[in-house]
Amino acid sequence: MSSHNHQHAHTIADDIAEKTFQDVSLCYQCGKCSAGCPVRYYMDIAPNKVVRLIQLGFYEEALKSETPWLCAGCQTCSTRCPQEFDLAKFMDAVRELALEKGVEIKHKDILKFHEAFLNQIKRFGRSYEIGLIAEYKMKTMHLMQDVDSGPDMFMKGLLEVIPHKMKDKKSVKDIFKKTAKK
Amino acid sequence: MSDKNWEPKIVAFVCNWCTYTGADLAGTSRLKYPTNVKLIRVMCSGGIDPVFILKAFERGADGILVSGCHPNDCHYNAGNFHARRRWTFFDELLEYLGVEKGRLQFSWVSASEGKKFVDVVSKVVNDVKEMGPFKSYDELNSEFMTKFPDMPEIDKNMIIKEEEAV
Amino acid sequence: MKIGVFICHCGENIGRTVDCPRVSKACQWLPGVEVSLDYKYMCSDPGQNMIKDEIRKKKLDAIVVGSCSPHMHEKTFRKAAVDAGINPFLVEIANLREHCSWVHDDIDAATDKAIDLVRMAVEKVKRNQPLTTIEVPVTKRTLVIGGGIAGIQAALDVANAGYEVVLVEKEPSIGGHMSQLSETFPTLDCSQCILTPRMVEVYQHPKIKLMTYSEVEKVEGFIGNFTVTIRKKARHIDESKCTGCGLCTTKCPVKKKAFNSFEENLAYRPAVYVPFPQAVPNIPVIDETVCTYYKTGKCQMCVKVCGREAISFDQQDTLVTEEIGAIIVATGYKLYNIEKKPEGSMIKGYGEYGYGKYKDVVDGLQFERIASASGPTSGEFKRPSDGKEPKKIVFIQCVGSRDDSKGFSYCSKICCMYTAKHAMLYKHKVHDGEAYVFYMDIRSGGKMYEEFVRRAIEEDGVKYIRGRVSKITEKNGKYIVKGEDTLASMPIEIDADMVVLATAMIAQTEASELAQTIGIPYDKYGFYNEAHPKLRPIESTTGGVFLAGACQSPKDIPESVAMASAAAAKAMVLFGSDKLEREPVVAKVNELFCAGCFLCKKVCPYGAVEVKEMKDRNGVVYKEIAYVNEGLCQGCGTCTASCPSKSIELAGFNNEEVFAQIAAL
Amino acid sequence: MKVGYFPGCSQTGTAKEYDISLRKVVEKLGTSFDEIKDWTCCGATSAHVTNHMLASALAMRNIMLAEQQGLDDIVAPCAACYNRLVVSQHETMTQPALKTEVEAVLDTKLNKEIKVMNLIELFQKIGKEKISENKTFDIKNIKAACYYGCLLVRPSSITHFDDAEQPSSMEELVELAGAKTVDWNYKVECCGAAHTLARRDIVLDLSKKIIDDARDHGANVLVVACPMCHSNLDMRQRAMKRAYPGHKEFPVLFLTELLGLALGMKEKELGIDKHTIEFNYKELAAEKAAV
Amino acid sequence: MEELKKLAKELLENKTVAAVIGYQQVDDKRTKPIIVTTPEDASKLVFNEYCLNNLAVYLTKARIKNLAKQNGTTLKLGIVAKPCDIHAIVALIQESQLKREDVYIIGMNCHGVVKDYGMDFSGETLATKCTPCDSHKPLYSDSNLGEVKDTPKVSDEVLEKIQAVEKMSHKERFEYFKKEFDKCIKCYACRAACPLCYCQRCITDKTVPRWVESSPHSRGNFSWNVVRAFHLSGRCIGCGECERACPMDIPLSLLNRRMTETAKQAFAYVSGRSLDTPTLVGSYDVKDSDELFM
């Protein structure tokens, strides 16, 4: 006779639990994740605090944070977490949810980079650096960035002028179509 | 006996340390539950033989509860763990043979769970009431009675009811 | 068989909802019932006298009392029955109060049920067997395993009460971890100073047989009647001749081959050594693994210098058996080690803290030795790598504790306190030094404990930072400690000269093996299980085996000592009488029909089922069957339900009795 | 011996020299590659940070192709690709719901688990001893700081490869090739990874710390096994010089290039000349002698 | 076949074993058990698709055990065993009825046996116990003989029947089994044929108190069959000898097999497969499912 039959509304915390197969209550806020995070200094909210916000139900504040977008996915936090909470996976889920819920993303550049990258794959099946750089620059209007290393690489034959294409492009387009979020 | 007035006969096999004491607590807390239930106390849920269940059905029980200490709380460390394996088999077997799930139920009730004891017992009574009398086994029992009216039973002399006696 | 039925009204408690006169009248007609009466208070003196009178008058064989729960007054009515000449096990209680009147409202239905309950009890009592309590003799000697502070305290308490004690310690000296500590919290008194007199007292006590450098090898028997085999490891020194002059240890040419484990590997020791100057007994041991003689057959420097001819290279281990009545297990703890653990271990070690490769990242006990006036640095704070005084020191708590990933989930309980003590000791000696403590929560419950921690912060200026450290790296002789202050939500990096890890208190290496030898259960961490977490915290579930100190869970000194005294008291309770009385609710095997499948043996939680050989007239074994050791059996009956051929029965709750109750439904 | 090969996008672009040197070294050690035909991008960071399903499907398409091609094991020399493939495969194969969904997207049935290897595992499979056996050129003046980055060893519960905090398998290979290694602190720190375009400041900061620590611990070369790490550590040094005046150039080699040198190949042959920071063993040796 | 005879002869000659329990040909399509005690008789031993019996049942019989006792010492008992028969031997060893060193297992490679004597061996006549069988090579054998052939692939008849029964309502099921059990004449042939029914006195023969009503009526029949199936739960090795022995054709394997599936699904345990794992009944795992309990 289970005593845990309390019905409650589906929350963001539940969404995260479903996406990551782990409950945010696992986190006991020791801060080891933040302590070891290589991009911690650039974040507006410490990684452990993002978890805290979700634990307490301050969902909007958490989803709006730029921290998940700055997360490089290096998994240092997940590897060292004493509670075996996979924080990197948690950050993935927060980002996905931020996009799903249409929250305004502070770090548009990073999102735009990801969009540009995926666009390349959608078109060519593989990433194509010149195209990527061009598209990214068009999207962000950071036209002068990387002028220092670009020509260098180009001269050394590291940047291809013509994208490497794969043959079965339809199957890749299909994957994008079928996994597209409504 | 019309079905409307029919009251099921429920037996509970309980361990001495947790569920029996939990039932005591239900009493001291003055919680209420139906009178249909009668408890048979054994030392440990590990000591309850599945044949007890058959015997109880033979004696006309409509529903049976088996209850002991929660896992890891057994007074004897591990009796309930052995019981759990045993009942997993017996429960599957009985259900396979056509005994509805609710006829035989299991629970862990600790000495501090007077309320849970009441909940569990009430659930068993309600479930069995919903299922009605245990007709399948009653048939076996009545066949036995008609086929062997003179069969000496160890307990035959016990069935004398008070009215008959007076 | 003549049975008497007595229905109690319990004032109004039963009488209000159960029509007691109707119950007693109805039960009068039950077969076998000679007399059936009801009374206001059956447990009162007049009530009990009524029962006794009826038993005598009607020559009753058994009685059933319809009253409150058997857990309340079964003993009372059994005693009344015994007074009137009936075996106590021919008394059955029908629980008419807790299981009937108090839980039902409908008077008719409750009364009907009460009659059923009495009838069931009557049918059971008809089949009850008279049983006599089991008596077992008691050997009034105690075995104490472990010579740390808990073992010492327990041994002294039992011995001072006049009972003999055998104290077994696996190391060459008693004293345990407490002898390694510098000062103790919260009083900051010197550990050695308070411990050494106790050690000497043990050594000189006429009732204590001290066996150091010895280990328990086998435990047989049961409560009051254990036979214990102890392995006395070869010291290679004749204890009867050695005077403890220590000349051999100073002359031994082996200098830097073996780490000094008492100094937590911060120093070396010779091949023939006394663990520490205050050791009890003050008799050296020769370490075969590093001694030159055992490698080359030459040297014998110790032999040359010993004026008493006490060196005995060919000494062998000896086995000693002792008859014991009670066992006190006080084997203590060890510290979690951050080194990398082999694949598949339950714990992992801390790679982010260097897996032990940094010399100046030490654990709590090493720091105790550094702080100790008798330690390798004579109490001056010097870091191991270069002997410089650390000016900035970082303490990290919860290393291996509260860590599901690399260590154990539990809290080691004492680290908050000893870390505060460490920081304080450091600040008292190095006034210009900085001390930082990384903590998760400060757990300082205990007399003067919280005050102690506050003192470290307020008076000694120790900086507490709430957060776990992510990584320690080494750069130019400094240790970069990367953390986060979760209160300020600020990343923090400290370039420390030394780092002290408050590593977890964990079970001794061979804790589970010893538990299996003695036959006591242990938890998944290797700590020994108490019989009941609240009400029987000192006893193990095995009769006659008691627990003291950190072998049960992490503990500080006062707790260990309290538990040791409690364990001693428990042992003395056992010795209070010459014979041990036990409820006769034990299983018994039907030897004729037992087929020897030993399912009962497999399910028995107490190892009470043994193998018995059945022999024919010529002494040839014709079958092996189960045999229940009454001393060990606790009467759960799991064996009886498991037995496929029903060749094992539990006295007092046998199957026939249960069947009778079912039949009476 | 033949091993399945998943080059990954970088191998065809910015890290072409990695591809070249890898193929040459492997060939020298008596192994050949069976490239997955018509492979796609693994999805990289961009897919899994924004759309988990897309990430799983893109990665699993390659696993599917490998299965169809009859491969038992494949090597993904890029640490990021390796991580994506291993993790996606693990998740897909252990989560029945995800598996069903991925199968629906790819319109196929996934039956076989393919062993995905990283660069170091590849050499372990080929046989570490072959490196020392085939060694023809002495590179003893190289003092290498072996850089694993984050994705080679993590998550160790899935990759089961080396120690997550103090790995040592790359050092073993480098030492077998005749170079020396140093013990340093930033073996598994992150270089900033995919932030290379959007947040160059972060990448410069992190990469600089890595290079400085390697130098501080006496290394003269940084050895990597990931094209993304290489581009951040090598290519970004130009910008690093501008952002951190006084930054001194530090050569960054792919593990395969280092092995190539030991196996007697020339810098140009291995594509080392394509690096932003120049490296020439002779010069290094001369410098060393001068000191 | 010759190697079997040769081996048995040797074992008997050099006194490794006191007797070999094996099969003897009766006619083309029929064998019977034989206990060979002299080297000369070893030539009578055969092994083929008609060796239906699970000879492990003889290992616990006192008279046969006594054969091994010669001149004050105890020799081994040799037994010709199919891989599935060895499962019974393993279970007997685990349940202390036998010591591993007391038995010499001549393990035969097996590709199935026929349902009954007189049939030609083919997929259709493959015994039901052989259809789900995955043990074609003997484990724990002292000698491994016989040729390896493919087992005919046929559908698992018993499992299909179980699934059919499970589709019925509770009432229908009860009726079905009641009808089947009503055929029982309490001859206990099932018990006698079962290698794991080695009790000295069966529960059904215990009278005080009476556990199982032994008189022939539905209720007693029901109890007996429930108790028999329960006592074999998690232990039955699926040799099907009980069903083959039943003169009234009660589908006993429907019960045994069903409980075997429970053991597999709930506890990932298959009886008689390993001497190193503890028996399912008699051990427990703290992590066993707790679903059944409120």
C-alpha cells in the first residue's frame, strides 16, 4: 500500500527527471561541480545554483540563465559528483527545455553557432568549416572575427573550398525531419 | 445466506514482532476495522507454511492476509526475506491455478504502523467483499462434505455453535 | 483434558463492546472446557486468585485467558498458572482487547468475534505441550577482541567486577588509534597522557590475560559456552625473558626498509621494533619481511646485544584455546585511503586529489602524528616533502564520507570535530599561518562540541568555506586547491603549502572475515550490526556477543568508552547467574524422517542447524541429518516452514497448534 | 588486421594532418582501415546540447552503417566523435524506449553493439609493443605533456577507458616511442571545446592555462588525440599572443604525429608543417643541446 | 556406443565405480534402465534417442547407495547421464543428497529423445522436455561421450499450452485444473519418478497433523497437486518424468514449467545448472522484488 500517491502537476523538475533519468533531489549542494567547472568564471549563476533553482521550483530563473549555454559539456562535474548526479546531462536537459519553452536565450551567439553547425550537417551530412564559419558570421554579424587564423589555415590547405559531401543526403534530411521538435 | 448479508471470513497470519504488535497498536489507538478478520500469530513470517493457506481455504476462508516485518527489519534478520521468495512462488502458483489475486494478499506492517494495519486489513476485506464468496473453493469443500459425510475430521467436534449447545 | 476459560472485562475496556458474560457462557460449551468465567479485572490479585482457585478446585490441565494482548499480561497469567501447578506453556491468551473490543463498535459482531478468538485459543491450548525452560551453564570469562580504548575500557570494567578477561590485540601493543592522537577534542588534553595509565592497568591486572600480536581464529559454541581458538603470532622474542631494554631495536642495522605504521608511514622503523615508546607490553617484534637474518641467514646483531638471550628466530605461531562465556567485539576502524582502488571495488579513491601522489596531502591520522609532541617532527609543524613549516594549510572534510561515487554514503561523524581541532592546534603553534576548512555541513552535536568549533572560527580565525574541493594540483611546491564557496557562490582557489584530508572512518580490513568467524551480521560497509538500532544497540544478534566502539559505526572516544562500559555491563548481566534460562521456543528435528536436505540449515539466520551423523550399530554413518543447537536457536520457525517433509517443529508454535486454530475459524 | 574507421568531419578539414599521420602510422604498424561508407557527422556538441533525439539518431546512423558493413569494431580518432558514438550507443542500447524511437527514425533494426575505440585503444589493439619494435628514429629530446582532454576518459562509467582523473595510457605509448613524458596537472582539463567560435575568450583562457601548466612542468611538446583540442590549442595561439602579451609559442602534436616521427617519418610527410605553431625535431634537439 | 561400453568396463574393472546405472536396449525403439555391477555386463549398455528415463532418481535410493559400499570403503556410482539428467544430479548435490565425489558422471552429448517408446525419432516425436532444452553438452561430467548432432527445431508445446491456460479467466482455470486433478488416483507415481522427491516421508504421508488430505476427492487432489508443484518450485529441473509416469495423464509439466518460468523471470535462476551458486530456495537477495507486498 504505497503512501506516495500524492498527485501533483507535472513540473519542469519532472521533465528533467524524464530526460535525464535522475532526480534533482539527489544533489546535496556541495558545490564540487562549480569548484571544478572550467568555465565557472564566465557563468552568471554557479552550476550548483542552477540545480538549486530547479530544486526550489524557480524554473524561470534557471531556464533563463546563461550557465547551461556556457557549459562546454566536458563532464568534469559529472565525473566528480559525490552523489553521481550527471550534471552535464542535466545541463543538456535544461537547454533543451529552454528551447522548448521558448525562453529568451541570453547567449544567442552560442545558440547560433549550434544552429549553424547543425545546418551544415543537414545540408552536407558532414560539417563544412568554411560554410560553418560563414554562416555563423552571417548569423551573428561578427564579420571580422577569426580573420587572423582563417587565411593561414586556408593557405595550408586545412580549409576546403568545396564541401565534402556524402551521398545519401536524403537519409540525413529524414533524420532532421523526424527528430524536429514541434 | 443472501449475498447482501454475506460477510467474508478473513484470516491473517502475522508475525509476533511486527504485525501482531502493529495490530495491538491499532487497538491502543482505538482505530476501527471490520470484525471479519481473525489473526493467527506465529513467531516470524518466515515460519508461515503455504499449506496453512490451503488449510484456511479448506476451512472456508474467503480471503487471507500474510504479514510480517518490513525487509531489513525482521526480528530474526532474514526470516521475511525467505518468506518473500516463498510467497512469490506460491502466489504465482495459486493465481495460475485460478485463485484470484485478491484472495491471498501480503503486506509488511511494522510495530509502529497501527494505521497501516487497519488500512491493509480494510483493503483485504473490501477486495474480498467485491469478489464475493470463494465459490471455487466452496465447491471443493461442499463436495468433500457430501461425498464423505462420515469422514472423521480432527475438528468436527469444534463446529458446535453456541446456539446448538444451548 | 480439562480447560478453564477466563474472560476479563478489563473494566469497561473489553466489556463495553464485548458482551463478556455471553462469551464466557458460550465458551462453557466448547468441548474440553471444564469451567468458563468472567471477571472485571482478571490481572488483579482477586482475578488471579480466581484462576488459581479454579485450577486447583477443578483440577484443570490448561487455561485460556481472554484479555488484553499477550504482550501485556501473558507473563502474569503464566505465573499464576505456575503457582497453581500448571506448566506455563499450557496458558493461552485470546486477545479480546487490542484485537477486538478496541477496534470494533458493533457489540454483537465483536462478541461473536470474541467467542471465535477464545475458541481458537482453546483449540490451540489443547495441543500445547508442556515445555520447560532451557538451562545452559555459563562460563564466566570474557573475550575482548581489540585493544583500543573501547577494548581496554571493556576489559577493565569486566575485570574490576571480578571476572576473568582475555584481551586479544592483533598489533604488538594495545592502545589502538587513540595512542596515535596528539590532543583530543573538545578539551585539548593530551591523548597519551590519559590513555597510558589505562594501558598499564590492563597489563598489570590480575584478572586480565593480555594476548597482543594475536588474532581470533575460530569461535565455536554459543552464548555462555564459547570455545575460542586464538593464534598467537610469532614475535621471535621470548616474552618471558625480554626486559624491554630496547637495545636490540637501537642496534638493528635495518634503517630505512620498513615504514613505521604507528607514525602513519611518516617515518621508518628497524626490523626489530617496539611500535611506540609507551607500548604495552614493552616487548619488541621482529618483522620477518625486512630482517636481514631471514633473508641472508646472517647479521644477528640483536642476538649479540641481547643480554637475556631473548631473541628466538625459530619461534612459531601457536594456537591457544580459551573457554569463554561472553565476547566483546571492539575491533575499531581504519581510515579511508585515497589511493586508486582496483577495478570492481566498492570504493574508488580520489584521482582529483592525486591518488596519494602528493606528499604534502596527508590524512587526519598523519596530521595527528605531525602535531604530536612524540611524533616524527616532535610536534613541530613541518610538511613531509621538504620539512618546511606550512604557512597556508587547507583542511578538506568528507573525503570518502558522504560520497556515493568514490567512498561511502554515511557520515563519519567525528571529522567535523577533529578538523576543527587540527586547525586549532595548527593556529596555536603557527601564529602567522592561515587555515582553511572546506566543509559541507558542520556536525557538532555533543557536549561542548559546537562551542569548540565556534572557538576555532571566532578565536583562532580558522576560515570555514562551505563547499567540496574539486581538484588539488601541484605547482612549484604549492598545492592549488580549487573549490567553490557555495554560500557566497564564488569560485575559490587557494595555493596551500599542505592539505589535510579528513578521510572517512571505515571498517577494518578484515572486519567481515572476523564477523563470519564469530557469526555476527555486518552491514554493507563492514560495520557490525546491533540487535536493535534503538533498544539493543550494544548486543549483536548473536547471543552473548556484544559490540563496543567504532566497529559498529563511526564513533568518538567518549562514545566508544560509554559503549564499552555498556558492553561490559551486558557481559556481567550474563554472569549474574550460574545457569542461563531461555524460552523453550526452539526448533527440534524429527530424526527418523529427516532426509538431510539441509534447507533448514540454509535458511537459519543463526547458524543453529548443524549436521548430525546417524550411525548404525556398527558405527557406520548411514545418513546425515539436521540437528538444532538449542543454545543458538532463537525460535523464528523459518526452518519449519521450509522443511518439505515437515520433519522439524517449533516448540510452542508447532504446526498442529496452528492447524487447530485454523480449524477453529 | 583490418579495423573499421570513422574519420569524423575534422579529419577531412582542419585536422587533415591528423588523418594523414594516422593512416601512415597505422599502415606502418601493419594494419589497414575499412572506412565506414557514406558516414555522417556524429552530431557533435551542437546536436546533443539542443536535441537529444537528433544527437542519438545522427550517431547511431554511423553505428548502423558499421553493422551493415559487417564491422565489429571501429576507431573514432576524434575524442569528441568517440565520446558521442560511445555514449549514444550506450544510451540507445540500454534504454528500450530510446532504441525503439531511434530505430523508427533510422528506419532500421539495431542488433549489434559495435566496439567503438579511441585512438589509444586502437594502438592497444594493434599491439603496443609494435611501436617499440618498429621504432627507427630517436625522439628522446621530446618531453611530452600528454593531453587527454575531457572527452577521451569521460564518462568513465560508460567508456571504461583508463582513469578519469589520472590517466596514463597515452604516456605509455609515448614512452614506448622513445620520448619522455612529464607528470602535470591539466591532463583532463577542458580546452573550451565547441566554444571556439562563439566564445573565443573562454577558449583562449582555458587553452592558455593548459599550455602554461605543461610548460611549467618541464614539457616542450603538448601531445593530443583530438582534432578539436588541437585546433583550440594550436591554432588559437596566434590570438592568445594578442590577448595575453608575452605568451610564448608552444608546439602541439597529434599523438599520431609523434609516433610517426619515431617510426622514421618526416615532419612534412606527417603534415606537421600545417600547424600554426611550427615544430621541427632537429631544432628542438639543438635548442635542448644549447641549454 | 562402443566407447561407452569400453569406459564402463574399465571403470568397473579398476574399481573406480561399484556399479554403472545406464540403459539397456529392449527392442528397436525401447530401452530400460539397467544397473551394471560386473565388467562383463558393461556390454549391455547403450545410449540413443530412446533413453528416456532420468536415471538420477536411482542415486538416492538406499538399495543402490548400498551397492557402493564394498568391504568397508565406499566406491563411486557410475551413471550414464544426459545433460538434462546432470541438472538433477547437480540439484541433488546442492541439496546434500549426494556428494560430488560419490558419483562418476558419464555425460552423454544429447540431441533429444523421443516422446515415448516405439516412435521414430523426428521433430514431431521429440519429447516436450527437449523442445526448450539448450543443454546439449553435459556439464560437470567426468567423461564426455557421444556424438554431437543437431536437435530438431520444433515449437515449445508446453509453453504454448501454459499461455493458453493463462488466457482463461480465473474461474475457467480453476475448473480446468480441478478437472485434471480430479483424475488423480493418488498413486504417487509422479513422486516416485521425480529425482528430487527424495524425502524419507512425504508431507502427504504425515498424519499428525494431517497436512494433505490423502483420500481421493477433489479437495485432497487439489491440495496434493498444489503442494507437489510448490515443493518443486525453483527446484524442478524439468525432466518431465512425473508427467511420463502419471497413469492418468495429468499435465503436470504445465505446473512445473510455469514455476520454472517464475524462477527464471523473478530471480533469474535455473535449477541444477551450477554447483557454485546457492540454491534459489534457501537463499535470498535483499533486492528481491517487493512488489507482492503492500
